[in-house]
Amino acid sequence: MIGDNVKRLRRAKNYSQIDLSKLSGVSQTTISDVENNLYTPNIKKIIQLAKTLNVDVNELLANTDKEMTK
């Protein structure tokens, strides 16, 4: 899910949720909700997060759950 990808990529950059919020312009509350799979961001926010995390949008949207891909 997108939340798992955001959390993984954010942690890989050693960003806190607040860091990611400040750099991306997406509120910390929204980032928290996304990471907890409570909210699916709109495409504008997905693009902002992808740019900030320096990844392709597809990487944020990719399904990383190996059980789901079997």
C-alpha cells in the first residue's frame, strides 16, 4: 500500500514525518494518516511526496506486499 511505501522511503532518507511535511508541503497529519493507511492522498500530494522522496510516482504506488503478488 502507498502508506507502507511512504514510510519505508521516508525512513530510508532518515526523515521524520515533520521533515517530510516541511520539505513536501504535505501536512504532518496527512503523512501520518497515509502511513497508517487511513487516507489515500490525491494525485497532487502523491506527486509532491514522490518528488520530495526522489522516487518515481510508480514506486509510491507499487504493491510491495509479497503475499498479494503471489
